[in-house]
Amino acid sequence: MAQPWAALKWRAILAHRSEVARVGPLPGLLACLPEAERNKIIHTEFFTRLSPAPAPGDPHRLIA
């Protein structure tokens, strides 16, 4: 869990005032959520490796 960074991430999102004011973009959607739900989203991170790609059939071996 990225708890030490959650407050910093939320402040960074709020810095984009024009996006927070609109409901469509993610910052606006997050601003409309109750704090507990917003925190659950902010604490969740996923990363996708683009390069080098994993070898077919073996996600732990990389294609150079």
C-alpha cells in the first residue's frame, strides 16, 4: 500500500483545479467520492511492463 504517498498524490490531483471542477475526468470523479472510497483508489497502483516484454508462456523471463 502506498500510504505515505496518498496525501501527496491527492494534493497533486487537486492542483489540477480545472479538471477537478469537471465531473468527467478522473480528478473530478475522485473529488465526488466519499473519502474512504477515494483513498482506496488512490492507494491502489498497477504497473504494466511495456519493454522489454515478458517471454510468451513465461512472464518471469524477459525478451531482450
